[in-house]
Amino acid sequence: GENVEQHPSTLSVQEGDSAVIKCTYSDSASNYFPWYKQELGKRPQLIIDIRSNVGEKKDQRIAVTLNKTAKHFSLHITETQPEDSAVYFCAAAYTGFQKLVFGTGTRLLVSP
Amino acid sequence: DSGVTQTPKHLITATGQRVTLRCSPRSGDLSVYWYQQSLDQGLQFLIQYYNGEERAKGNILERFSAQQFPDLHSELNLSSLELGDSALYFCASSAPDRGFEIAGAGELFFGEGSRLTVL
């Protein structure tokens, strides 16, 4: 069945450093890969997404890369700030309907 | 504010009981999704509806059921509750015009969640 693996489960960085979170999906037919940020006690919110016809997408300090051959995608955050501290979830959507399967999440802590 | 409304926000009940969680999607959204988030856990996909019809099912227990009504609101029914059912239940909706059958999924807008505590 559909499965999304996410690593690491926790990530601690110093303010200004870069952070990278990696995900692997199981179904080669997956075509949509969003990233959601969930702050403590809040709802998940989309921060960036990428479709299978694109290899990389960037939005200010955030970028996502996709390697369809290896079936993995990554989130890159540069110049991290304390407000980036949150849990980040990757997800993959499967062809035919909008079923989004989420990874297990990465707790990012950015220390001042 | 995402535009997705979930009620109740908090619910405390006993084992063996039954509860109903309600979700109103964003105006115009036809798809509704239910996710379960246990403490320090990820988002487990339960079920998805599109314009009143079930579209996809995840790891939803037989004790759980859901439906989407003609006015597009959805209800998640949890019965014979167990301690392990304690979790945050999220509803999300998405827009109808993404051409999802062709182009794939789009952004999900999550509600604030319903926190269920089973004692």
C-alpha cells in the first residue's frame, strides 16, 4: 500500500543554519508532493508543494526537490529562524483521487 | 482562519461510548478528509468524501464511520470507544476545481481539530 517515510524524526539547528528533511514514497504513480507545517497546538498548513513534472521549486527560504527515479523528495530551509520551529510533514498523493498520505513528521527546533 | 469549521473542539467521554464529530468545509469545497493525530504521532488518513460519495479509505477502524451530507458537511462517528482512540481528529477540505482526476491533488485546508479524550 501507499507509504511515506520521513527522516529525521527530530532536527535541531542553530539560527541561521540550513535544515533538510527527506521523504521517500512507495508508489511510483504518485504525482503531488506537499509539505505542511504544524506549529504547537495548531492545525497543519501548506508551506510548499511540487508536482511530478517539476524537479525543484523554491519560495524564498524554502525549497523542495524531487527525484522521481529514486522516489524521494526533500525540504530545504535556509537561514533558519526560531519561528521555523514546528513539526513538518511531507505527503504524497496518489493518482486518481486526492488521497494524501503523510509522513511521520519531523520536529524542527531552531535555537537562537 | 482556514474556513473549515470543526465541532466540538474538545470532547471527554468514557470507554464504550459513542461520539460524533462534525465538520463544515470551506464554502465551495466538495472534498472532505478526516485525519487522526495521536499524541506525538503523524497524521493518519481515515477517509475522504467527494460531493457526498466516499472516494478513498485509509486505516479507519470498523468502529468508525463517516458520511458527507448534501450540504457538504461531514460527520465522523466513533463508537465503542477505547482509550487508544484518544487523539486529535482533523477535518480538511479542498477545492473542486483542481481537475484532480487529471492533475492530482491540491492544497488541503485543515480545521482546528476536535480533541477527543477517552477515560
